[in-house]
Amino acid sequence: MIARFLIYGVGIAAFLAAPHLFAEYHLFQFCLIAATALVVLGLVVVTGLAGQISLAQAAFVGLGGYGPAILATSWGVPLWAAIPLMALGVGAAGFVLGQMTLRISGHYLALATMAFTAIVQLSFIHSDPVTGGAAGMPVPPLRLLGVTLSNGGQLYYVILPTTVLLFVLVRNVLQSRFGRALTAIRQSETAAEAMGLNVLRYKAAAFASSGFLGAIGGALLSLLSTYLDPGQFGITQSVYFLAIAVVGGMTSPLGAVIGSAMFILIPDFLQSFQSYLGLVFALLLLGFIVLRPNGLAAMGPRLVEWVSHRHRVVRR
Amino acid sequence: MLAQVLVSSATAGAVYALIALGFVLIHKGTGVVHFGYGDQVMFGAYLVLIGRVMLGLSFWPATVCALLASALLGALIYGGFMWPLRNASLLARIIASLALGTVLREFVRAYMGPNAWPFPFLLSPTAVPVAGVLLVPANLAIIGVSFGVLGLLFLMFEKTIYGKAIIAACDNQIGAGIVGVRVSYVFLAIWILASVLATLAGILVAPLLTLSPDMGLIGIKGFTAAILGGFSSLTGAVLGGISLGILEALPGTYISSALKDMISYSILILVILIRPQGLMGALMIRKV
């Protein structure tokens, strides 16, 4: 109990100290990692835990970015209200999409979610009057309690707490009946159904939460980039999020954070090789899925095990 | 007007049929839906371009080199990734095939640049009026080559022992193994054949579309065609390709061209949901 409070205390202290220790650019990077991790967390829930492959994540992210921006510019809804509202809407869309899993799985599900992403992206491009068409649209800055939050240093105080809150929430839900049901469904749908689980409802709920998390993450990403480009919400981007999930580790929420940190920070180290970034990410994905399909998050505990085992052997 | 639309859509349909055939070959034979296949189509066209620009070859030698190189690529994909993953989960295999496509696309983007390249037509692209319908020699060449290749494939599957071995291994791996078919060799042959088909489709389609790293998106059209045809029959794939070409050309001409792609994707979702066995496939019952 004391240890847990100590961890919380250290976490809060680190959160408050970071703005004084790091430059604004680094705070922007932290925000980017946090928002991306939220998007990937959605993928961890639906693909990693429930075992339903989804290439719809970029569409959810796009809807989460466009929705609030349109509500704010055309209807005058404040962003702080529009973002959760839209996320609930996207979650509902995810639930409807999840109903498809009654009839399809595997390859066909991947294809259907892929087509969903393509359709959503095309509708962004072809609804010029509302979305700005292929040129994209600017995102108005977030105003909270009369303060305008525009740069990474200011958004830090909103994005990091939101991410931590949602991660704790998701972690707790996953350790409950819901998480165990998803794991059961991933391992064998037939067995889960025989045990009395309403498999379709759980799968649709997993899709709904991936939609909700993707939309929140997408809204936060759009606040950081301040501009929405429809080219960024296609199938390629869905594969990019999948790559983060695979490299980080698909079966734990921690993997979403590790993968996002890696994919956001690598470009910093490879600045002189900008044109090879895409290739590096693609090779990482290929390498991990063939050699280490459980990702980095699963390598940590195994490393600890291996080291302690070695230790024991030496002592003996 | 209608006749004109049908003639023009046959060009796209023929190419979709070629791509769908590659999907079906790989899926039926090895149980993998190759999500990177569209990118292999794109890569095939770039192989010709690389031969012409980097090695200074003329068109036909470059094409032959590209076909040989893509055969090698197919063998590499099978030996390097699909064979080691043969016992992995379906999810892992789907992601691996997506990753393979992404690697090809990003390789091209890094080495050939993100911009579009011009690509030569096989015949002249100027239209000739025949009986009130405008015919484009270049498009006719595409249709001709596609159907020629399709015919050759049918001959191979129907008349040669190799084709029959492939069909046997597709239908029943264990049974084919018992009667002396080396199933792993057959899989290798399927991957090589499908890669060569992809390159061929790429060479045919590149002048119609713009040759850029994102041309691989045409793969989705191939998926749609394959699903329309049932994803397990070779004849179905050909019919699916041609019907998709017509289905997307009609609203594209009469309603709005922006709708064209959306219609393909909607057909994809609808067919998956309503008739996953395709327009002419038989229903397969999955056993527990």
C-alpha cells in the first residue's frame, strides 16, 4: 500500500517537474507519444486481446480529428465538449462495425475494416465544403477555462493526464471480467461461447473501445499538429499503428507505450536518413512479426527471468 | 454510350482479373491472403523501370529481367517468410503479408522517390473509331495480353501434370503428399507464379494509372474481384474481375467519377457480409 502511494507520488512529482526540466520540443514529443499510445491502446484491446484484426484504426483517428474540428468551426461547439462527444459517436460506430464480426473473421475481417478505412478517407477527400477536401483543414486551438492551449508545453497539462487516466481505466477494465472474456474469446471462440459468454457482444464492445480510444487519440494528435490532412488517415496509417502495436507488444497496454515511444523517438535519431524512415518502420514490423511476435513488452519479463536464472545457477 | 463504357471497362476488368487470379492462387494453395500483393504489382512495374533507368536496358529486355527478378522475389517471400510462418497464427501471417507489402512500397519510395514516373504503353494510346465505338490500341493490348495469360494458365492447369499437381496440393495437401506430390515445391511454384503474374499485371496497368509507390492500392480492387468470384475458384476470379470493371465504370460514368472507388469498396464490404462465398462459389461449412 505504502509502495503504491510512493509510486503515485513519484509519478505526480515527475509530471510537475518535467516542464521545468525539458525544453518545449521535448514536451511536444511526450504529448505525441501519449496521444499515439492511446490510439495504439485501442488496437491492443481489439487485436491483441480480443484477437480481432482491425485495419480501421486510422479511420477512427481521422473521425476523432475531423469531427471536433468541424463541430467547432461550423457549429461553434467548444472543443473540450466536442472531443469526448465525437469519441462517444466513434465508439458507437466501432460497436456497429463490431457487429460484422458475427459473420466474418480473419482475412475477411481485415479486408472489410480495410475497405471501411478507405471509404472514410475518400469521404474526407470528397466532402470539400465541410472538410476542405484533399487540401485538408486547420484545427482551432483548444480553449479551457478561458486559457488558449496552443503549443506542446501547454497541451502537456491536458494530454498527459488524459492519457494516464484512460490507461489506468483500461488496465482496470482489462483485469476484470471483461478482460478475461476477451482473452477467452481470442483463445477459442467456440469454447468461450460454450461457457456462456455472449461472444458477439464482447467483440463489438472491444471494437467500440478501440473506436473510442482511437478517436480521443486522434483528437489529441490533431490538436498537436493543428492541421488535418486526409492523406494521413488511410490504410497505410492503419498499418503504421499496427506496426507500433506489434513492435511494442500487442498483449499488454504497456506495449502501446513502448511501441509509441520507439516510433516517435526513432526519427529523432535518424534525422539524416529521413527518406528511409518508412523502410526502417516496415522492416521493424516484418522482423518483429517473424522473430518476436509478442513484441518488446514481452521481452522484458523474459530477460528478467533469464538473468535471475543465470544468477541462481552461478550461486549454486 | 453504353457500348463505349463496356469496352473501356473491359480494360480495367482484365487487369483486375489478373490480380484476382494471383490472390486466388496464393490463397487456395497456401491458405494465405497476401495483403502485400498490390504492392508486388507496383514493385513489378518499378522493376522494369529500374532495368531501364539504372541498367540502361530497352523495354523488352527490361521486361524479361523484371519477370525473372520477380520470380526470385516470389521464391524469397516463400522461403524467407511464409515457410517459417507456416505454423504461426492467422493473425501473424496476415500482419506478415501486410509488412512485406509495406517493405516493398517503402523501399521503392526511398530509392526511386515518392513522385510518379512515366511508363510506356505497349501500343499507341490514341483512339481509333470502329463502328461508332472508340477503341484504344493500348487498351486492346492490355486485354489481349491478360486473356492470353489467362488462357495459358488454364491450359497449364488442365493439360499438364504440373498444373494438376498444383490443383491437387490446393485441394488436399495430405492426399497430394501421399500420391507423391512434393507439397513444399508446389507452394514454392505457386509463390513464383503469383509473383510473375503480379509483375505482368503491374507492367500492363502502370501506363493507365500513374506509376508511384502508392499504386499498390490497386490491390484492393483485386481483392474485391477475387471475393466477387468466391476467392477459391480460378474461373470465379476472372469473372469477378470483369464484372468489377463494369460495375465500377457504370456509376463512374453516369453519376460521378468520385464515386468509382467508393463503389468498389462498398461492394467489397457488402459481398463479404452477404455472400462471403462469392457470386458463384459454394458455401463452405467450417467445422469446429
